[in-house]
Amino acid sequence: MAFVEVRNVSKSFPSAKGTRDVLSGIQFSVEEGEFVSIVGGMGAGKSTFMNILSGLLKSDSGTVSIGGEAVTGIHPRASVVFQNYSLLPWFSALENVRLAVGAAYPTWERKQQIDQATRFLETVGLGGALHKRPSQLSGGMRQRVAIARAFATEPEILLMDEPFSALDALTRATLQQELIDLCSKAGRAVTTIMITNNLDEALLLSDRIVPMTRPPRATLGTPIEVRLPRPRTASLLMHDPSAVRIRAEVVERLAEFVHTKKEKAAVVPIKSARVAEERAS
Amino acid sequence: MNDRLARIALPIVGILAVVALWAFMSTRVPDLPSPMKTWQESKLFIMEPLVKRGEMDQGIGLLAYQSLIRVAKGFLLGALIATPLGFLLGLSKAFNRMFDPVIQVLRPISPLAWLPLGLVVFQKSEPAALFTIALCSMWPTVINTMAGVKAIPQEYWNVAKVLRLTGFQTFTKVLLPATLPHMFTGYRLSLGIAWLVIVASEMLTGTPGIGGFLWQEYNSSIYAHILLCILTIGIVGFLLDRMMGFVEVRLRSI
């Protein structure tokens, strides 16, 4: 049995026109230490699925288990990174992280909690902004605090819901690299599930990519292995012929999957992938 | 330069206009003391604000102080009931449904209606006055605290859940800081009402304070002192509001 097992999960919400089936018959599994991205377009399906995985939301049917145990609430060894940072504005960066550390390790002394929080904030380059409030930090810095908060509790599983989508392209690239560093520094591989709408981000970070259709009745497609060597960089993905080929393959399989579901949105990525392929050859 | 001049000069012009109207009215209404007469008869109370000559015959500062203490007690009593009540109403839908109609009915009741009930229940004027102040002033705190709790974004609740905070931690680290600015808006409005109620309750119970003094001077036909009291009540109320407003702005900027 895989570390994360999702069997037949469906979810609908009441709406003005009766019920809206958001997720339908989701099958999904992640091995321990794996980094899996769920890629899909806009729409509520991905976040709903993430909320079910993290235990914030109950599914209508089906089961979710992490580490062999059924998910009934928030997993004690899970960390969640939200799209909108979700820092508490009345606390400094340090206090935001320490709150998480204190909740995960209530027996630690205050000093030890502060040291742990400081260490992880320094890792993401915020050693100089420990006592700043979120309102005094840029978007990239806020998400760094959120990532430090997620890693400071030394989670077994990391759930990220579009963690970089609110950031500009440059900040985004830096933070992706920092995430890779943090994952490799963690000592053991942290099982990570990331939701994203950015294919390059998924290629850069994941072992497998799982496509998701849009609601209503969103479901997951067959996973696509990303057979690229690590460490990966953004420029490798752009210029390395095998990387470009894999990218095109992923794009085509995504498009295929989405097209069978009668979606048109995949047209743009196909074009851009072909252009990249031509350039490389 | 012009702007700064206008900011100082225009309020002065406004005040002078009202004083002029007052002076004019006093020439028409036989018993209305003129501003000059009011000043002459009140000079002693203003120049020696903290002197006590008799039970009611005290400096205006001392009278205002006694009223302020009474207001503070009544306001605190009200806030002590109103704040937890506001949290419960904001957190529990069932509780809200149960008590919202009751609150909507109790809210518009005048202090003049509560005071006799207080006198019947407590038999003494002081607790009856506190009871009235507390009961009349608590509603803005109840309603604003409730609205503040309801306005907490879902993402903060999610953070509390995801970090697996205990109930107590969720209260002190998320719920309370998120609601604090709303609570203080409620406190500011409540304090304003408490100050309004003090005069009515002191007049009816005859206790020493700015309202009691006002009523006694009316009965002794010293009308200038009525105006002195009115002005004092207005200025003290204004200062109280400014003070709470200052705290409120500081809290909102977080």
C-alpha cells in the first residue's frame, strides 16, 4: 500500500441550481518520499482535493489514508502551504513560525522553539526579517515565511496548494530553487503533493505529474513519470534535448487527457511546446 | 499655510457663532443666562475644580470625576458581559438564532425605563445606576464583537486547524487578535452611551456627580450651572471618544 492512498473520492457542494459535483471518483496514490504534482486549469477542483487531503474538508464518499491511517482530521505530521500565504498578520515572521513549532512540539522549551523557527527562517534567507510583520514583507518573503513554517515542524508529508502562483516569475523561480534545497536538506525525502497550474514548475520539481480535469466532476488522469535527472534547473528544462522531449510528451499527454474530456484550454501549451522542440532541434 | 490657518480658524468661527446665537437667545428668553452670566456664576467651580464644599457643592473636576468613576464601573460591568456574549453569538449559529430576537428587543430600551427596574431590584441607587449603565451601554460591544468574529477570514481558521492549535491557542492566537479592532469599536461606542446614560441615572437617583449636580441646580433655580454642566458633559464625552478612538486606530493599523 502506498504512503498516500486516495480511493474513489467524490465531493459535491450545494449550489443555487441544486448540487454541484466538484470531484468525482478520484483515484490517487503517492509513494513515500515522492514529489507529485497535480496539474490542472482554473476552477475549484484542485483546492477542494487539497482540502480533502489535508483533512480540512470531508469527502462525500471514498477514502483517504496517509501512512496507512485513514484521514479523519489534520494529519499530525503534515504541513500545508497555502496559495495566499495565510500568515497571521498580528504576529512577526518569527512568531508565525514559532506558533507552528510550538503546536507541533508542545513539550519543547520556548527557547528551543524560537531557535528552530529562527533556523528555518534563516534557511529561506529571512534571518534579517525575523521580527517583521507580514504587512512589512513582500509577497515572495511572505511565502518564504509560509514555507519556513511548513518545514520547521519537520513534516513527513507536505501539501502545497499553488504555493507560487501569486508571485512574479523571477521570485517564483527563486522560491522553487529554495524549495528544492529545503527538500534535499531535510535529511530524508519529504513526501510532497503540490497543486499547480504551471507545467514548468511541475516538471522542475516532481517525480510524477497527475493531470486533473476541470469541475464539474473533475477527476485525475493517468500519472506521467518525469524521467529527468536531478538536480534540475530551469535552464536545463529549456535547453536539454531530452528535457524538451519529455516536456513535449507531458504536454501532449496532458492535452490528450484534457481533450478526451472535451476541453479546449490545452491548445496554447501544445503550441509553445512545439516551438520549444523546434528550437532545440 | 492657508490650509493650516483654516484648520485652526474655522472651528473657532463655528464656536463663536454658536456662542453668539446663545447670547442672542438669552436676550429673548428671560430665564436663559447669557454666556457672560454663565461664566461669572460658574467661575468658582471652574477655577477651583477639585474643591469640595458640600455634598453637591463641589468643583466641576471633582463632579466629573465622580461621574467618570461611575461610568467606568458600569461600562466595565457591561463589557464583562457583552464581550463573551458577542463571541458566543459570533461563533455559534444556534446561539445566535436563540438570542438575536431578545437582543433586538432589549437594545432600544431607554435608560429611563431600566432605572426604575434597577431601583426595584437592588433597592439602592448606586447599584441601580450601574445596572442601567451596563445594560444600556453593552449592545454596541455585543454587536461589534459578534460582527468581528463573523468577519474572520476562513484562511485564519484553516491556519489554526492545519497547525493543530488547541482550543485555547486558537482563541488567544487567532480569534482574539482578529476580533480586537472590532471589539474596540464596540467599546468606544459603548463608552459613549455609558456617558449619555450617567446623566439620566444621576438625575433620577440624586447621587453626587455631574448629572446629580445639574438636577439639583435646576431645582435651586441656578440656571447658569445647568449650562456649565451641559458644557462639561459635552467636553468630557468628546475627550473620552477621542481617547478610545486613538486606541482603536492603533489597533487597526496592526
